[in-house]
Amino acid sequence: MISNVELLHTPMKEYEVVRVVAIRDGRFSSQQPEFLRHPQVGDVGTIVMDHGTAFEVECCERGTGVTIWLSAMFPDELQPA
């Protein structure tokens, strides 16, 4: 079994499936969502781009493929799913 410490140091890469485990305070509170809604803890998405200090992650509706949200997320907000 992988420990939480190991998960923090596991490098994530493009096209990897990840889970949102935290959202930094105030990140989406004053913004209008561009898609259906903002990311929420527990959401599962796919890294579609590596920005170096953050990842662009897309969360899609299962079955239809409709984008629920697409957002830049920090590595400490994600873990491999």
C-alpha cells in the first residue's frame, strides 16, 4: 500500500487520472465558472497540460463526455486516482 507521504512525492504527468483532495482557500469563491461548476474535493479528472507549477485538469461527465470543469490546479490539491 502507498502511504500519504509517498503520494505527495509521486510525480504526476499529462493524461494521468487524478482526484481533487484539497482546494486552496478562496480559489474559486468570487469567480463565475466557465463550465458547469467549479472543482470540488472528491472530483476525478484528467491532467491535460503541465504548466510546471500547476496542472490543467479536466473533469468530464461520465457517459456523455461533457466538460464539467476545466481548471488550473496546484499539485498539493491533487493525488493520483
